[in-house]
Amino acid sequence: MPFDCLDLPWRTAYPALCEWLDSLSLEALQAYKASPETLAEAVKTWLPEAQQLVALCETNVNQAERYQTDICHESEANYDSHLATGIPGRKWAQITAFNRAISLSHQGSWLEWCAGKGYLGRVLSACRQAKVTSLEWQPALCQDGQAYADQHQLSMHFVNGDAFAPESEALVSRCDHAVALHACGDLHVTLLRHGVVAKPQSLTVSPCCYHLIRDSHYQPLSVLAKQSSLSLSRHDLKLPLQETVTAGQTVRNKRIVEVSFRLGFDSLQRALGHSDSYLPVPNVQKSLLSEGFEAFCHWAADKKGISIPDNTDFAAYLRQGETRFLTVEKMETLRTLFRRALEMWLVLDRAIYMSENGFDVEISTFCARELTPRNLLIKATRKAKWN
Ligand SMILES: C[S@@+](CC[C@H](N)C(=O)[O-])C[C@H]1O[C@@H](n2cnc3c(N)ncnc32)[C@H](O)[C@@H]1O
């Protein structure tokens, strides 16, 4: 937990590695964070396994349908323009990429698990003239999605329901193909579990939010992962998500200010004897940050019921905050080596589970990381002997 550490926690175990990290500027740290391969090369003297770890995260880019001549796959410009209505640009790009990764030859009925407004379902339905059932928890999203489908004569049917409810299993039994784009943690795992029982022809899942699980610790799915000694808390499971590859420089600069303020306030509250461990404060209106560090401290102290003495040297605490920000960045840089590796381990557990239960499985990336860092795709196709 980097915010809790006042210094690098590996000073004694890895003194030379820490010295090297200390020698890096913020710009250099950010550059290493953006390039795990370069980082692995740079730290190989101290962490020889880093390069292997990064290499194990390589995946195929999904090209399967790229050159298909169908109007929906040929180029994004050829999608019926109305299909993108109301869909934010980045989401639309993810959806068309996801659609491209699925064979057009898949015939039959589709289930869209945790559909939101059914953006993916509408593209699947339009491109394949297919029947799509979209399961979604929020009634308003179902209404919006159904209204759109009816207006455009798409064969979509929204089911307003809970993916965890026993009756949702029947939806998996009734479909030929199931998809889930960014259904969180236990939600997509539930789909895979139902898939193993119902054996549809295919399941295509892009997982996200691995930490959103009901148990306190990760419950491996595959026989293989169950044998592992790796025990992952919900906090551990957040690691793959704690990166901001899609943020621009302005967002990054604002983060530097906000995190330095938070850490500076934390140093102040520690000095006042309030708490020995990191004291989180709630989300802050970004406009407050432009009022300066002192104003931020008064706001945060008010939230936490702390009184700040009149003679407080705010400039000194801000300097401490800025130093601690750099320390956090050093820790975050090294954590970069483990983010994708942990995600890959979790995705492999899902893939192996499907493979152990009658499916051929492929893991690929369906779009660039800049579009979404959650770009891994698990495609499970029922093995021939089950057909
Ligand atoms: C991250 S969104 C993804 C939506 C959509 N697949 C997309 O990519 O645009 C997750 C969706 O799952 C829905 N959801 C959450 N819990 C659910 C549950 N228990 N049953 C069904 N849907 C649920 C949410 O309402 C939300 O629309």
C-alpha cells in the first residue's frame, strides 16, 4: 500500500535497486511505467525474473476477422451510422473491436451478459441479423436499450434481472453464444460457471474489476490454479486496475497536485498525533485544489475532525507531500512489472477452467491498451465432442 509507506519498503532487501530508483526523475519514472519491457531490462540485475514475467504477458492481437469482407467488418465507416448513436467514441471503438474479434459465421441466438444499454448487442444483432437477449440489472438501461432496438427493428430483447439470480442460468442454457464486455468480477465468473454447465457453442468475455468479488479472497476456478499457493486478497486484485494508461498529461499533472496535497496533509495529521497510518480523506472538488495546499488542509481537517494549530508551517508539509509523492511513484513504477502479470494469471485461470470443462480457449487482446487497459479477451468454443 504505497500511500502508507514513508520510504521504499525494500531499502534493506534491495539497497542497490532503491538507490537506482532514487536516481530517477519523475519524467524517467513515468517513462518506465509506460514501458514494462524497458523497465524489466533496467532492473534485471536485481530482479532477474522480471523479463520472463513481462514476456509471459504477451498475447496475440485478435486478427481473425480483420479481412472479412462483410459490410460490418470491412471498415468502421461501413457500420450503419445510427448504430453509434449515443455511444461515447472510446466505447464505440471498443465495441466494434470486440465485434470484429468474433466470427461472423457464428449462427444462432446470443446472450449479452450485463449489457448496460446493449451497445454491443445492437452491433452483434445488426451484423449477423441475430436474435440477442440482453441481461441488465438497471431498469432504466433496459428501457433505453429496448426503445432503441424497437425503433431500429433490431431483434433484441432486454431482460431486467440479476445475473446472480438462479433464473439467469436459464438464459445461458437457451443461447448459442454468450458475450460479456466488462462485466465486473463475480459477474463474468458467474457467466463462465453457467457456461460450463449449459455448454453453449461459444462464450466471449472481456473481464474487468477482478476485485469485485463476494469472498474476501480470490477463489480460483481451475483445478490447476486451486493448487497454487498464491492467495489474493481483494486489495491484491485491484493491482491490475491501478494504472492510468488512458490519461493525458493534464490529468496526470492534476494527479501530481492532488496526491501531493493528500500526502502532505497525511504528514501533518501524523505530526499532530492523529494517526500513525495513512489517513484517507474523501473525494475532493477539483476546484478546491486550485485554492492551494493550506485551503485543502483546512477542508480535510474539517472532514476528519482535526484542529490545525495557527503556527502550522504549511509550506514544509507540502514539501513533505511532494517528496512522498515521488516515493509513491517509485513504488508504483516497480509495481508496473506485476500488474499485467497478475491480470494474466487471473485470465489464465478463467481460460484453463473453460479448457478443463470442454472448451477450446484462446486468449488475445481485442483492442489497443490506449482504448481500454482491460483489453484481454477470452474466447471459449465448445469442443467438437460436445457438438
Ligand atoms: C461496466 S458495465 C458494462 C456494460 C456494457 N457491457 C458495456 O460494456 O457497455 C457493467 C454493467 O453490469 C450491470 N450489472 C451490475 N450488476 C449486475 C447484476 N447483478 N446483474 C445484471 N447486471 C448487472 C451494471 O448495471 C452495468 O450496466
